[in-house]
Amino acid sequence: MAETSTGYIKHHLQNLQACSTEQGWQFNTAENPTLCSGSRLDAVNVDSLFFSILLGVIFLWIFRSAAKKATTGVPGKFQAFIELVIDFVDTNVRDTFHGKNKMIAPLGLTIFVWVYLMNLMDLIPVDWIPSLAHAAGIPFLKIVPSTDVNVTFAMSISVFILIIFYSLKIKGVKGFSKELLLNPFNHWAAIPVNLILEGAALLAKPISLSLRLFGNMYAGELIYILIALMGLYQLPLHFGWSLLHVLVTFLQAFIFMMLTVVYLSLAHEDH
């Protein structure tokens, strides 16, 4: 593990990466941490990918188990909790989404729970799992996928693709083109200005969606790392920051879900 404060911080902010080299696929190592960094397009953040998939599987397993054990009588605590989460998401989706699409509520539930589970990983003390990984010979390990801008951008780009898809499906090519070319100034002479304004607003959606989640979670992780540098004196600060960060993890998952629903609601408006 790194000895200096600077080295400690850099180590905890470094992803376990794999990339293609002349010797085949290799991981970055403690001796060569920048092997897969830079502008390489073939580099893969293995830890972010692993924990994202793992948390997705856990989400599916939890909700599938609840569905299989669901009863029509008085629900148990587990079933009541799952129903509470579903009802919370469904209520917010109904209040926000005004189109007709049966996919939006399940999508909102998936985004909310999946992103929330990713964010909750930030509450695990920063040295616990990376220390176990180091003992197993893994030099780097980041366990919070939402602190990886590649993960947040991948999710926001997926939402962006859905926005374009439903805009074209509901409004048609002609309607979507008019929205970009004749809004806000409904005159052919203003088409270049409209295209710049509307194009910027359209592209800002996935960018802001991803950077908002990434920035908040990355900052939270960095504060945990700085607190960990205090040794045993970190315990009261870690506990206090965790109380606040529990709210942050929930809010960021909720905001990501709600903005997705709002953007898709706008895409379904055909007037």
C-alpha cells in the first residue's frame, strides 16, 4: 500500500484496469499504474464493471425473491419493504410521466435501486475491501461504480438513446425535426440559431445527468479517503459524514431516476 498521503490518495482513486498490449491483455500494476491510462480506447475499468454487474445481479435476486415469496395476506417485513420501494417509485413516475408507456415505471425502479446500491458502496470503509484485494495480489480496487465517470456516462448515454428513440417514435422524423429547427423561434431564418440552442439543450441532458452523479459521489469518496488518513481518529468523523452521505446517496439515485422520467416524458409529448 502507498506510504505517503499523496500516494495513499492516488492509490485509492486508481481503478483496476485491463488493456490490450503487445503481450496481450494485461492489468495495470503497482509498478506500472499508468499502463492502461491516458487516451486508450481499449482500456476497461475492470473493478467498476465487476461491481456494477454484481450489484445489478443482487438487485434482480432481491426483487425476484420478493416476488416468489409474495403473499396476498399480511405481508412480512421483507415483502412490505419491497412494496414500499415499488410504491414510492410508481407514485413519482405517475406524477411526472404523462405519456402511455408501460416500460417507464420498471425502468425508473431499475435505475433508482441500481444506482442507490452503487452509491451505498461508498459507506464501506475505504480500506476494508481494497486491503483484502491487495492481500490477494490485486493492486487496485475501486468498489463504488458511480464514482467512475465511464459508468455514469454509460447510463446517461443509454437514457439519451431512449430519448431519441421515443422522440422519433412518438413525434416522427418530421415532428422531431421541427422541434429542433423551429423552436424557440418559429421562422425559417432562425433555423441555425434554433439548431444551436436546441442541439445544446439536447446534448446537455446526458452530460449533466452523468456528471451530476459522478461529481457528487466522487467528492464523497474523496472525503472518506481524506478522513481515513487520520488513522484511529477517523471514527467519529467517518460516522458523522456517513450520516450525511446516506442522504446524498439516496438523493443522487432519486434525482437520476426523476430526470430520466422527466426527459422521457418530454420525448413522449407530441404537441
